[in-house]
Amino acid sequence: MTHPADNQSDTTDFALLESFVEAVFLIDMKGCILNANSSFAREFGKCRNECIGADIHALIVTRFNSSALAEKFKTKIESVFYSGKRAVSEEQINDTYRKITINPVLSPEKEIERLLVIIEDISEQRHTDIQCKKEHSLKNAVLDMMPGCAAALDAEGRLLVWNQFARKLILGKGTNKKNVSADDFFPVKEIFLDILSTGKENNSEVKMSPPGTGEELWIATRGKRITINGQQCVVAVGIDITEQKQAEKETEKSRTRLTMALEAAKAGVWEWNPKTGESIWSDEIWALYGLEPCCKKTSFELFASSIHPDDRKSTLETLQAAAENETDLNTEYRVCHPNGSVHWLMSRGKPLFDSKGKIERYLGTIIDITERKKMEQALAESKKRFTFALEATNAGVWEWDLKADNVFWSDRIWALYGLEPDSLPTDHKLCQSTVHRADKDKTFQAVMSAASKEIEINVEYRVCHPDGSIRWLACRGMPLTDADHNLTRYIGTVMDITERKALDTSLKENELRFRSIFDHAPLAISIEDVETGTLIDANTSWLSLLGYSEEEVIDKPVSHLGVYADISESEYISAAFEKREKISNKPVVLRKRNGEMINVLYSSEFITLNEQALALVMMTDVTLQKTQQQNINQLEKAVADRTKQLQEEVKRLQRFLSMISHEYRTPLAIIRTNLDLVTMKNKMGDFSNKEEFFKINRAINRLVEVLEESIQESRISESHKKSTLTQFQIAPVITSQVEVFRNMWLERPVKYSECLNRCVMIGEQSQIKFAIFNLLDNARKYSPKDSTIEIECCSEASDAVIKIRNQGNRVSPDEVEKFFEKYQRGRNSVNTAGAGLGLWLVRNIIDQHHGSVTLSTSDSEIEATVRLPLVKTIAPSYEQ
């Protein structure tokens, strides 16, 4: 909601703006229009309300179709906001002219809060000025545009008309004399009078000295008598040929100097006729092409054949283009000498024209620039390495011109300061633009102090980026002087050292932390020089342990203190120091300063600090511990034994509960389901429940069997100190479980074959029965109804192998292995009773009998394989 005061302010602003005839508007720093008058709206072809809030830059682009004008206006706005000074400019837009005045509007706090911009159409005034200038220029165009002087002389010798060159020639500079007589140009007076008297044209070369200039000019004059309004006059023109005269004098000198220069520079001169291809070479050119002078006829073809194949096409195209455009020839190319060497040549030529202005020939020189090319290549490689080094070090390059107070930054430095390139004025204050407030004054003082002393700039400081991040920068600069040894500029680099600063801070913190730990550590710690055995440092615990002060031990050899009670231990430690062998918790007897003996555990570690080999020694006083260690060991052993017993009892109890929970659930589910069926059939009047009672009876038998096994397991748990293992034939055990299974599920076909003969194993029959029955039960649960379950038994080497096979979907190896984990069930176990303990219990039982159990799958079958170790003979029971 707009505040009433704001509405009143806007109304006042509009009334003030509307009083202007010109287009007037108010904008903020971003170029957003805050208010505008009707003239502004008409100027831009919009309603006033459409202008309010619009971007002035976008309006300028739309109105005048000029992005350059919009960008220039944007720069002016930023300049006024930055400097606080009024800005006035005139802009030509197509055939119109606009005067733009930008005035800063100050707040009560004397801060610029907005800008008042006036756009005035001055096209009519400018067109009038231009027309006046054109008319004035036309009056003098005939005379002033002539290349020399022009004048008209009457019969009495007075000058009637003259141009500026003639006035300078006759009167010199700085005179206001308006009337000129023949006496003022005495050197040509006689010539003009002769023309008047004879009526003949005259062409002469006259040497003149304009008054007050000290110059001597040669003028080629031409005069002719004419009649104007019945009066005889002389019209004369003159051309300054001073340079021509001087050139003629210098020509001979130039020829001599050119000959000497060509000989010294090993350069040659050539001529070439583009029309005929005819060429003329000086003797030096033959040598530059590696040829004997005049060994062949000079021609354009000979020149082309001498150029390196890789440069030939581009060079010939350059020559052809120069000839077609009648421009100077400038090209560089390689030539191959007969000896195989390659040389760089530079050819320069100028076109010479005939009297009709047509190109007649080219005249030029050729010079060997092989050494220069090598230096350029070396410089390019050096620049490339320098650029790579700057990129690798995350640095930028800067230059400060002290006389012009102009600073150049590479794009990298702008980025290091968190700024856009060229976004700020490039004077000496640029270096402190985003410097942290705490570092700004000292950084600026350091730079200016170095400049005043003409010494190297070396300063480190923080900068604040627009995103709030703070970076550390290091600025280095070297002073450069001119030929008179005056300081003119600095050139240097700026590098991001944030990571290095963080590392320095971390190192200092770590040093303080290490010192604190070192001094307050409960261990006795010392640092010794490996080469000399001198004690470099020792903490409080070390001094307290041996009863010394720092003054008594620091910078003194440890061997001189006599702290080792046994000389053999001292020799052992010295030998370890020489070999740089680590010592870990070696029992050592030491002698305190008062002669008391103490037992310590001695450890040493070797370190290198400032290229000095040192030993870090740590000692723990174990005198009191030795007397207590035996009791502690006995206590630990008793605790460990008891813990082991408790863990075994807990494992046995957990296994027992898991088995009971799993085995009771299935028969109970069968009983509950069949009782529900009986109840439903009775309600329907069907009392034939023979099949249901059979299933209930079968489930009760299974519960009884499991209960008996549970009671036996419970008895075993109560007397866990003894576990009875017996020798038994495995075939009857398997057969009994197959029969139990058949009796419980008469409808499921079972194919059973065994070739175990009288194979005997050692173990608990009840557990083996439990494992076999669980595998049969799993085969039943996870296979289609009425499908056959196959059991094969045989002996292989010293193992009994039992394979139980049923139909089922293929599963992955990872899923097969998970079946043996506790509480894990297959993906086809939906609507199947169980808690995921069966196979886990089976594997535990088989593992206790030193056997193995695995599952394998094919596309339509799942096979469980159990291997149990056998014994050769039947032996009596024994206790383990």
C-alpha cells in the first residue's frame, strides 16, 4: 500500500516536471523511471503511466533503435552517481540532435538518491549552425582547398583575393594586416609585373622566407593575366615544393645509405612487373634464396619455386591480392636452400604507377628474419609457460602507470577481487576496492609507501566478495624506471593465498595444541638429538619423573645424567638410535636424581624437524603397576571365562527358543485350520471329518515329537557342561524321518533311495532327525501340490551325502544364501506358515556336526545337499 506522503511527493514531483517544456524524468541508480512529465511520454511514444517503473535503457533501445546509445546513457548515470557531478552531453540520433542533462538529486542527508534527466530537442538549432558553417566554408572552399597558395593582383600591384597559405607565405604568422601591397611580396613582384606588361603566362620556382617563421620555402608559381570588368589582373597559384627540393637532396644520401644498409643487413632489392611477371634481383637476393647469382633467369616462377611448400599458396595469394588492389606488399615466408636448411624471409614492396595512374611495377626489399622468428618462437613459448604458471598458481597480472595513474588488471585479478572486469575506475584506488575494512588502511599505506620509496610492493590482505565470502590475496610488484632512472610504473602479480593462510593458521593451532599436549601429557616425553644424544626438550612429567629441573638437563647429553641403572639397557637404546630402530614399551630401570630406582616402559619414535634427525621418547612409570598387574591378570581371566560361559548359555537358549517357536507354529496352524473346516462342515450338515481329523492327528504327532526334542534340548541346556555324542548308522535315521513325513502327508509322493549301507557317524541323532525333517518340510512348503519330492542318499569318500530335490522357481545365488539367515524367507513364501528359522536351524545343526548344507537351483528345481563326515567303524559312546 502506498503511503500518503509518497503520493503527495509523487504529485509534487510531477507538477515540477510538468512545468518543463522539454522531456524530463526522474530515475534511480538502476535506470528505473520514478516519475516523468507528458513531454517525456510523447518523446517515447507512450502513455505516462506506461513509463513509470519502466527501464530507461530498454525505452532508449526501443525508441531510437540504438543499444550503443542505451549503454552510453547507462555509463553516464553510473558516472553521476559515482562522482556526484552534473553531466551534459549532446547526441546525434539519425538526423536529429538531443541535449541530455543529468542532475543529481540529493537527500536531506546529502546523499544522491535519484537523478533528474532533461532531454532537449536541439535539432533545429544544430541544423541552422551546420548550414551557416557550410555557407562560410563554401566561400573559402575554392581557395583554401587548393594544395598551395592562390592570389589575384590588380594592375597597381595590390592583392585582391588570397587564401590562407598565400597570407602565411606573404605576411607570416600572427599578423592582423588586412590590406596587402606588392611590396609585401617582393620576391615575386617583378614576376607579376612582367605578366601584366607582356600578358604571357609565367612558370617559376621561387625561394621565399615567410616573415617571423625562419623557414625557407621553395614555391613553384604559375601566373596568368586576365581581365575582370575591363581591368587587367594577374591570377597566380603556387605550390610548396620545399619537400620535393629537400627530397631531391636526400635522394642521393638515401641511395648511399640504402646501399650500405642492405649490405649490413644482408638484404636485397627487387623489382617485379605484375603484368608480365618479369623480375629483377640484386645480388644479395640470390644469396638469400641459397642460389648462385644469375645461375638462372629471374622470373616470378623462380621466386615461387624457392618458397617452402607449406607457405607457397598463402604467399602467392598475398602477392596476387596486393597487385589486384594496388596496395603495399608485406609478407613473410620460408625458403628451402639446396643444402636442406630452412630460412625465414620478409618481403616488403610498394607499387609504382605510370602517368595514367596505373600500376607499373613493384619495388621492394627482402631481408632474412630467421633469427627474429626464432626469438619470436622462444618468446611465444616463454609467454605460454608464463601463462600456464599463472594459471597453475591461481594468479593474475597487474600494471600501474604512475604518471597517468592508470591501473591495468588481467581478468583473473578482477575475479580474485570478486568484481566484473572494468566495473570500477582504474586509478590507484582500485587496489582497495573490495579490501576488508580491517586491512584497507594498512594495505593502501603499504602500497603508497613502497611507491614513494621506489621499492618492491609486498603485501597480503583480505577481500570481501559480493557473496559474503572472504579471500586472502598476496600482491607483489616490482618498480620499473625509464632511461633517466625515474620510476614510471609497477608490474606485478596478485595470487589467492586463502588455502595457504588457512594452512598456516591450522599449523599454528596444531603447534599450540601439540605444545599444550606435550607439556601437560601424563606420559614422560622428551625430544633428543639422534646424532649427539643431546636432550632438546622435556615435558613436566619427564622432569617430575626423574626429579630434574629444565636448567639441569636441557641441551645436555642424556648419557651424562646417569639415568640408566643398567649399562646394557643404555647400550641397547644407543644402538637402536644409530640404526633408527623403533622401540616400543621396553621395560627399563632408571635412576632418579635422588638415586631412587623406578621401572618404566620405554618407547621411541624417530622424526625429522628442519632437516634434523630427532628421537621422540615416551616413558610410563610402571613401578606401582607391576605390583598390581598379577592381580589384574587373574581377575581379567576369571571375568573372561565367566563371560564366555554366559555367552554360550545365551546362544544355546536363543537357539532352543527359535527352534521351539518355529516347530510349534506349523502344527498348530494345521490344527487350527482343520478345526475351522470341521466347524464349517458341521454347520452345513456334513459330519464326515475323517480327512480333517487325520491331518489334526498328524500335526499332533509332530508337536509331540518336537516337544520331546525340546525336553531333550532343555535337559542338554541344564547340563551344558557335558554334551553326549554317540556313534550311529545314519541310514535308519534318514529313513525314519522319511516315514514320519509320509505318514503326516499321505497325499505327497516321495521318491526315496539310499546307498549308505552301514555308514556310521558321530553326533546327536535327535538333531540330525530335526535337520532332515526340516529340509523335507521346506521342500513340501515351497513346491507345487502333488509334485514329487526326491531323496537320494549315498557316500562319497569319507562323507555321507543327502540330496533332497523338489520342484520350484529359479532363484538367484544371492537369494539362496540369504535363505540360511535368521528370519529370512523366500519370495514365494506368501501364505506359507513359518518364521524364517528352519534353514538357519538346519545349518547350525550341520555346522555343529562339522558338515555342510547348500542349496542349488535350476529353471524348475531346487536341490538341498547335506554332507556329514563318517567314521570307519562302530565304536562305543563317549563323552566330550
